[in-house]
Amino acid sequence: MQKELTEIAEETAEDGGGNVLVVAHGMSILSMISDMTEETPEGGQLANASVTKIVYKDGKFKVKEVGNTAYAETGTNEK
């Protein structure tokens, strides 16, 4: 996963940068970020539809947030 994420980030940077949405299973995401951060979500799992933000800059990844569910909660509250 690290190899593919790096490839996506480098291609995006070459095209001028921007946001990229990568969708994956929670366990895959946890595995991927395990080398990037010491932070782990409560219970060691990610909630369904949670968002993990990773920034790629100067050839390095930095995890900005893990398992944010605010987006799903906002959508649930809008009717």
C-alpha cells in the first residue's frame, strides 16, 4: 500500500498537487499508517465511513487525522 500511495502522491504532485480520495478497508488503512504515526483509534479499529487525512509534502507523508467521523455524522443529521 505504501508503494501505491507514494505513486499516487507523486503523480498528483507532478500534476500540480491537490486533494486525492483513496478508499480502503479500515484494517488496510490502519496497516498503512502504522509506519507513519503512533496514533491509534480507540478500540484499535476505524469506524465505518471515517476519514483519515494524510498529507504528502517534500517526499514524506504526515498523518493529520485518523478516523474522523464528523463528515458521516453531519450527513446523518441533515434531512
